[in-house]
Amino acid sequence: MYNSDTELLFPPRVIPTLQNLRGEGWDELVSRTMNLETTEKDCMAFVLLMIRLGGCTTCTADSFRAMRGCTQCARQTIRRFPGSDRDLQALFGQARQEIDRYLETGAGS
């Protein structure tokens, strides 16, 4: 079964749909990243955060997650996150630091 909303990894186009799912801290993070170009560090960090939280690397074309699509999977992932908005912001900060380190080393060049 194929769902046109399913991609290999978390797509940045889904970021705006994650607004209003949690508290003010989460909404601030979504607002900050939802209109960024995909090449901006904060966008990359948000995508990395969602890939990790949602387990995108283990999703397969015939999995229940893939059949539902990336939008529904991401929304469910955020709704079910057991920590606080502050925890999500901290995880975002860690992802941002990893992006910075990766780009500073010139890895992939």
C-alpha cells in the first residue's frame, strides 16, 4: 500500500502541522522553524529531532506508520512524547549542536 504523505525521513513540510499539539514552549519551537529553508541549521536540527523521536530510520513501506503517512506519524509522536516541552527544547538544542559540529568538521564535503 502506498501513501503519498510517506517519505523516507521526516519531511520539513510537516513542521507546521505540529503546532498546537503541546504547550507554549513547543509552539514556539515549531513557529521558529516552520518557515525556514531546509538548508538552515534550525530546520535541519528540527528534522533530526523528529527523525529520532519518530524512529524514521526504522520505518518501512509496508509498516503501519508508513501507511498512515508522515504527518499523522509525527503528530502522534509529539502527542505521545512523555516528557515536557522543555525536554523537547533540550533535545532540539542537542540536535542543533550536532548539526553545528557536523558542519564545522566539513564532513560530507
